[in-house]
Amino acid sequence: MKKIFSLLIILVLFHASSGNAQMRGLVDRRGINSASGWADVVDHFVINVYWDDTQPAENTYDYSVIDAALAEAQLHGHSVFLRFFAGIHTPDWIKNDIGWYDYTDDGDTLKVPYWWTDSFGVYYRNMMQRLAARYDHDDRVTTVSISRCMTQYAEPMIRQTNVEEVRNDLIDGGYTEAKDIAAQKEAIDDHAAIWTNTFSSYAFNPYQYVDSNKKLQKDINVTTDIMDYCVATLGDLAAIQNNSLRVDPSWAGNEIYQLMYDHMISLNETLGTVIGFQTATYDRVVDLRATIERAIEYNATWLELPGGYDSYTGSAENPDCELADFDLYDQLIELGGDQDPSITLTSPREGDYLGGIISITADAEDDIGIKRVALFVDNVWIAQDKVAPYQFDYDTTALSDGAHLIKVKAVDLAENFTKTENITVVVRNAPVMVSQSGTNIVLNWQGYSSATYAMQSKSNLVEGSWVNVETNMPGIDGVMVITNEVTESQAFYRIVLE
């Protein structure tokens, strides 16, 4: 097939790759539950990693809790989510160095460090580097939380600032909304650079902040902006999460949370971004079966169950939510598949010269079926195809001169994925220059010795087909020129690659 001469592209194809497996199905947020019946349907659990326990002194590290939990996970064939707790669980020696503010919860005075400061960012980054060096390539670890900007819970957008005195202390400590947003994005940057084989999960909520008048505000637009930043920065290793899923028509947060959920679903459907949920606490779930069904509806890859789920006896609305309901969820999410799909970029091939609108094709296979194949150019999602044969018509004129990257990604029905390594692309925009000499038209363009060209013409751009004027013109590394006599009152010309 001939290509319109707009750009010249050199492709170099590498092997396919995949990272640590992601969590799929049901997750116990409290640890392993081996109670009869439940072990078969709940096969992931959370390890709560408290910073003050893990780094009690500046140069002292204690990984014993994590290592013991991983050994237990391996014994039971489970995988784990490392939920890192900064905020009130930041070591006192760090708080003493950078400063903190107090707030009271249930009679206890808790110290929250100034997470928005550069110094705190350095401490957090160093701790992540330590953890990643030990666990980033451990297949038992699927996911790690992004928790730099948390206060009490591992939810970076929640602020326990209902009390005026706490808001005053926050502002007096140098907090601003702009600094907070910058710190949120810097934490995402750090995870992208440090955790290169493990999913990083960000627990989103409607963004809370204290304004210049020391009032607590919410801004869902900041939530979606940081969510987009998270996905763009972390790429295939981004996991977007919310820890408040419930089905309660009387809940005041329904409307604003639904806006957030809609954005999460959109990112999943367009980019394939992984979605995870934690249910609300046991006393707030109201209807666990309906919550399970909602997680499925929202394309969740995993669902963290509420504490006490194994003794759940239902609700007035659904009194029969039992083991079978959890088993159903597990089947729907996992779909019996634990193998990564295979994918190959079949066209273009290494060394091809391309231009205009090209056809990019891929072959993908999987043991339980392919859900979608996505095309990325310069690590930016371009399009997806859900039906074989997988093909993308791409307009190369959207690219500028210089180096570019191309890859494809296959996702199976259980959300396992494999992607090709980036293709190295060198693009040259080479416009055809047109001039007239008497009754002749003269075309010149930048040629390449490994290409073969043809000249085509037509008398009407809207109707009719392009007609070959000159074919099999061998390329040279330099300016090429062709002259043709014009015999019609109107004619259009183009140069194509053969």
C-alpha cells in the first residue's frame, strides 16, 4: 500500500515486557483470613507499613513486619498491597526537624508533619527508595500506596480540619493550597521514578483544602486534575483508588463522589487505567451485596472488604449476602486467568519509511481472551481496538521532526497486560516544494537512499483516483527533483513512497 509522502519514519522493534502482576479480586485490609471458606475467595491482603515503626531513627530501618507478612503470604499463595502510612505515623525525629501541627481525635493529640515542605519530600523520597530497593522486584508485592500528603488516613486528599484551631495552625505553619497540590504531584513523580515494577495506588477523594480565610473547602476539579496527572506520569503502573465505596442513598457525599467515580471509569475505559476500591467501614456500608455489585459496575479490578466481612449476615435490604456473593465477585474480576497476554507489533516493520495516514497492526493472544489493544505514541494513549484484527489508522502528520516512540499494549479479560517496548522512531517532515517553469511543473523534496518514490496526479481533489505519472524512482540522500509537463488547465500532484 502506498503512503502519502508527509513524514519519514524509521522503526526499531524490541521485545515485549510486563511488570509485577496487579491485584485482582477480593482483598482483606486486615491481613490474611484463613477462616473456612473465605481463603478460597479472598486471596490478597494489605500490609500496613507504619513509617515510625519502619524507620525509628534516621539511619535505622526495621523491615521485620513486612518480611514476616510476605512470608505468610507466600505460604498461603497470596499477594500483598503495601499501604504506607506517613502523616501522624511519621517518625518523631522527622517531625522535630521540619515541624508539625496538632489535632485531637477521640481525646488523643496527634502530630501531623508539614508534608508540603521540601524537607519532608526528601525524607519521603528516601524512604520510598529504601522500600523499593527491597520490594520493587518482589513478585509477592503487587501495589504500594502514595501517601506523602496524608494526615491520619492513607488518603492524601482528606484533611482532618473541622476544628478552627487546627486550620489556624495549618496556615500558620506555612500551608497553602498551591504548596499542597505541588507536593501531591511531586509524590507521584517520586513513585514513577522509584517504583518501576510495582503498581502505585493513589486513594482519591474530593479534594479538601483550607483557603486563605482559613475555611475548609472542597474542589473536585483538583481531584480530577491530579488523577489525570497520576495516570499520565505513572502510565501502566498507575492504580486509581477510592476508600469510601458504599451504596447508601441517604449519604450526603453521593453527588460529588459520583463525579469522581465517573472520571475514574472514563480513565479505565479510554486508557485501561486500573481501578481499585475499599468499601466504607463496616457500619457505613449499609448494603454489602449492592456495594460488591457497584464495584463490578465501576470496572474495579480489586475490592478491599470491610472489617468483619466474614461474619456479615446481610442487611434489611439484602439479608442473604453470604460467601456465594463474594465468590461471584471473585469470579467476575479474576475470570480464571492468571497468564499475561502476548502481543506483537506486526506492522510497520523495522526500517520502514512511512508517511501520511498509515496502518499500524498488532497480533494479541491470551488464555481467557483479549479485552483491548491500545496504541501509544510518545507514551501517550492514542486509541484502542477491542476487536481483532487489531488495527489503527494513524495520521503521521501529527508528529514533528525528530525522535518519537511507539508501542502497543494488550489487556486481557482479567486486566493482566503486556506491552511492547517503545519503538524508536525518527521522523522527518519533508514537504514537497512546487514551482513552475513554462508549461512544466517542478517538484523537489528531501530524499533518502533506502526509499523508492512515485509521482502521482489528479485533476480534482474531491473526486477520482490518483494516477501514477512516474514510478520506481530510486531515492538519494539529498534533494530530489522531478519535472513534468502540465497538459491540463488544473492539476494536483503528490509524491508517495512505494
